[in-house]
Amino acid sequence: MTTTVSGTHTAGRREQILRAAVQQGLLEPGTALLAGFVDLDGVEATVTSLHRAFPASLRTLHAFAAKANCLVPVLAELRRLGMGCEVASAGELDQALEAGFAPEQIVFDSPAKTRAELTRALSLGVAVNADSFQELARLDAILAAGPSASRLGVRVNPQVGAGSIGAMSTATATSKFGVPLEDEGNRQRLLEAYRERPWLTWVHTHVGSQGCPLDLIARGVAKAVEFAEEVNAHVGRRQVTGIDIGGGLPVNFDSDETTPGFDTYVAHLREHAPALFSGAYEIVTEFGRSVLAKNGFMAAYVEYTKTVGGRPIAITHAGAQVATRTVFAPDAWPLRIEAHDHLGRAKQGRPVPQDIAGPCCFAGDLLARERALPLLDVGDLVVVPDTGAYYFSTPFHYNSLPEPAVHGARVAADGSVTFEPLRPARSAHPAPVLAGGL
């Protein structure tokens, strides 16, 4: 079904999609109380900007970090747009294959790959970045049984420090990820590991994501590039031919402005790691949040309102189950909230400080505290922008709350909005099958 509305971009575009969703029954009191939406036109524009930011002369694979939005139809759309896929578990590998990615388009990163997972990846020809010396030893044993078409490398920790969110910073002095380059003896041990293993032809690094400034990320990439050059000098030939620079471009959650852009990031890379652009190396990137976050939003009905201690509270159907990071770490992961009426129209009126609460059965289940919005009423809709990555796509099954439906949206030039299903609403706790039938 298609709904024709007007408007073009950002908040106006969200309202277009929201009003069309209400008209088409994708949001409906009593039944469809919460839903996620992915702006597929916005995804295409973002991926185009990513491709354009890196010189066409370079051999570059932009591998979407599946953890950011692992819905198979979303992954399939990204594949259609020319992206690869970075996976961090056997489950994500299955999803990438189901989405149609060829093995050579997939990169497998995880600090805890099992022997069985490594064997499968190498038999398929999926790229693998070893996270430790012990993992290298496992690869030795597997490859002794037969060669593999996989691109193989080592994840190095450049130990350049943390950003503003420690839990998202993966290049600290004591990070669990990768082989720390600056720990005593490690650099020489790694150089020898590459010398002894001619099949190690890649270097991988990832400095972190949200909260990491671009200079910090670029300095980490620069250290990985310098190490690749060092390996090639050490072995006396161009053994390392590719560098996986990870992802990590932070997202602006404060407004609809998309900043920083991929072009700004590339400018920082050129400054800190010019050899990356020499043409001597293939490049893999692993962006996730920056591709999807601003191209998605969720909407939920207000079920009740009350006033407690003089403060208004709106009880909605969106809480910790779809905004886990925001609920448990609100200072690190604040989200914007927009107030709409039951038809999806933006509410007007004097802003009133109020709490926006979710349905989970604990007191801290709040999307926002004392947020100034037009006063919410029963039956209104709250919209939470910038949630296309990690939020509704990866629900937390607290209280066995159902997973919300997710819809892809496209807006035509005439203002018509067309939806396609990305995930049906489903129970987090299916009914048991009774012995003997019903």
C-alpha cells in the first residue's frame, strides 16, 4: 500500500513516514504499539557518500558492521548498494550469507572465534582477522590440513588511548581486542609471526566507535599502516597487501545534521596516514552505526500519563527492550524525543519538562528525564530519531516483551510513501508446543 504525503527531509521526512504508517495501520492503538522504521532512500544516500569519500582509484571494500543492524533484508539492501559485510559471530555470518554476500565480501572479526568457526570461515573463503597469538596457532593447525582462499591478517591494538565512552574505546592500553603493539616484545614477535606465515597478508585495526574523535581514530590507523610497512621491510617483500581500518565514525545524536561526514574522516586519514592512499594497499572499512543510525527511527504509543512529585510522566511502549544503552547509560547515549499526536502530526504547544518512560518493570526504564516537550497525552506517539543502528534491530528481551515490527520506507518524488517488511513483530517467548496437540 502507498500513501501520498508532502515534505522532504529530516524531521519533516520522519513525519511523512510516521503519518503514512498510521494511515496504513503499521502503528495502531491496541495492536501495533511500537515499530521501527528504516529510511531506505536515506541508507542509499549514505552509502553513496561513503563510496564517494574514498578515491575511486583505490581497491576498497566497505564492509558493513552487521552488529549495527543484523536484519537480513537490511543486509541484503546494503549488498545491493555495493557493500560487503563484517561479522563478529557465527550467527552474524549466517545472516550475511542468507543476505546473499559472497564469502569474499565477508570479514570475520571476533576475539573469541572457536576452532569450528575458524574452520568453517576458512573453508568458505571468508576473510579472517586473528585477534591473538593463540588464535594464530589455531589457524596454523587448520591450514596444515589444507589451504584456504581466505584473506588472513592480524588485528593489532595501536594503544592510542580512549575516547569519551570507555566501553566503546578498543585501542586503550588494556583493551581486550587485538595484539597490543606497544607491549614489551610484541612488535618483534608479530614481525616474526608474519615472516613465518607468508599467508598473513593483512593488518587490521579498530580504534573504537561512538565517542572517539577523528584524530584519535586516524592516529590508530596510521600506526597500523606503519606496522604494515614495517612487516614488508622486515620480510624483504610486499607481503602485507591489505589494511582493514575498521569503522568508528561517530554519529551526531544532538540534531538532524549528519556530522562528521565520511569525507571529513578521509581528510583526517590523509593527514595522519598518507601511505594508505598510495595505491599499494587494498582497504577494508567496517562502518556500522554511521551508515544506519540516522536513517532509522522508532515510534511508540503513550499508554498512560501521570504526575508524580509534580513531574509529568508518559508511560510508552518503548523502553529498555529497544533502547538498552540509553536506559542503562543515559549520559553516554542520550536520544532525542519528538512528540506527535495520534495521527502522527508533530504536536505544538508550550514545552513542559516530563519523563518519557518505557514498559519494563524497573524504575530506571526511562528514555528521557525532564525532557521539555509539548505535554504528552494518552494515545499520542513518541518518535525516537537516530535509532536505525543497534536499537530496535537488536532488542533486549527483558520481561519477554515482543520484538517490534520493522518497516523499510521509500518516499517517491510525488510524496508517496511505500513500506516493505524488514522484520515482523514477534513474541520473545513463543508458546510451548504441548505434547499430544491441542
